[in-house]
Amino acid sequence: MSLPSPLSHLRLPLIGAPLFVIAQPELVIAQCKAGIIGAFPALNARPPELLDTWLQQIKSELDRQKEQYPDQMIAPFAVNQIVHASNERLQHDMELCLRHQVPIVITSLRPPGEVVTAVHSYGGLVFHDVISVRHAQKALEMGVDGLILVCAGAGGHAGAMSPFALITEVRKFWDGPLILSGAMSKGEHIVAALAMGADMAYMGTRFIASQEAKASQAYKDSLVNSQASDIIYSNLFTGVYGNYLRSSIAAAGLDPDHLPLAEKNTMDFSGSSTKAWRDIWGAGQSVSGIDSVESVQDIIAQLALEFTQAKNKLCELP
């Protein structure tokens, strides 16, 4: 399908997934300048007043780049909002998104009816994270513009469904924008997502291993040295199931192979989970495709090369 105009002039059909704690203006700006959508969680700006500064910085940097290089593909940016009762900042952060007219708002957890109304008031787009058909249907009832299918193998909070199954079921009732997430780290993975029926890909873990990401060197080195088998799926740390690096769990004194289950009512996104994401490192099974820490510009250049090569290879098939 044809994508909304803010998404139609990208170097790659790719969103850099919002990375809790890690994604800050430097990473987002680098991604947008390189031609893909950069995103960050509003909760990363601490104290809350810092969000206003970040939004001004991102907008001014991208506007300056557009003025200096009018022919360059500069992508829009996105802000992730956790729509959950424990997020006491939601109203404050959304007021700033409205003031700055953030082009894309990515919502997570509960159906974002009030967010959709607010963002649509200035012509912005709302994409919602879903891990099941039920979640997708509820989000569409709220009027979201697109769905992000967070499938098995994705980093951080993730579902357990195969992308083949989830995208097939969702396409039965939704022909609008679909963004696919789950263990992608290479340009050919983006081509595969498009071939499966998605409009864009969603890639997070690969950008933790970038020079611009606000992650420790130990975290980045662990991504380079890990394989898919080193990813542990657990709900212990935030009350929501997610994927984490085995090495960080062991370093915290826990047994990665015998983690207890958390009660669902332990979900907390007001800020106390920051320690979990700082010390217990989120990552997807895409670590299998990460061999080095590079600049965002170099990562996206490599993705673009792989993307083109994969498309050409498919065109050569009989």
C-alpha cells in the first residue's frame, strides 16, 4: 500500500525502535539524518522538563540539515508513549508532543484513544505496538494509523508469535500501514518483511551497538559477543514479557535458566523499572547478526547496500 506522506521519502523503509534509557537525541538525530525514522521513549527524558529541550534540539537540528542539504532524505522522528496507569507523566509528555507537533507518536500497552485524538488534531500519525490479533483489533478501534507487530525474537518487550502467523492474521482485516519487528539486523531482513506483507521494518537492537547509543561499552560488547541462544524471554523484570541478555542476568546474581514468574499487577512504568533496563540489558535475537559497533551512518549505509543486493537477487530468480 502507499504510505502516508511523512513516510514516503525515506532511504529505507525502516524505523529505529525506541530504546528505553538508551535512545536520546544524538541517536535519533543521526538516524533521521541518515534517512530512517529515529524514535525515543518520552520517559528517557529525566527530569520530565528535559523532554521540552530534547524536542527543540531534535527539531532544530533536522530543520538545519534540511536547509543546508535540501536534496538529502531527512526522515521524521517519533516519540514513544507508554499508555499505562503507572505512567504518571503521560499527560505532561503528551502536552509537549502537541506543542512541538511531533510527527509520529508510537504508543505501547493500552489502546491509545486519547493519544490518537490529540495527535490527529495537528495531523500527526499514531502507530501502536501489538503482539496479538486481539491487541491489533483494539488499537484499530481507537483509530490508530498503523500497527507495529512485535513478534518473536524482538528486543525488549516482545510477543511470542511468529511474524508469518501474525502478519497473515492481521492482514485479513487491516490493509493499512504495518511495521514488522522481530530479530532483524540486516538489509535482507527488511526485504523479507516487505515480501511478507509489511510496509516497513522496525529495528532496535542493532542500534544499541552504535557509537551514538547511550549504552555502556560493556553492553555494546556483549551484543557483539552474543548469539540468539543468549537471549532470555522473561516477565520478571517489568511484569511484561521481554527479551534480555543472558550475561546481564547472570551478572545480577540470577540464574537465567530458572527465573521466577512475575505477577502481571507488578507492571510499573513510572520510572522504577529504569534500574531493570540499566542493569538487565534488553536485546533481541538479532544479536546473531551484530559483529561490530559502528556509527549510525555506517550501519544504515550497510543496511542500504544489503537491501539493494537482496532485492536484486530476488529479481534474478526464475
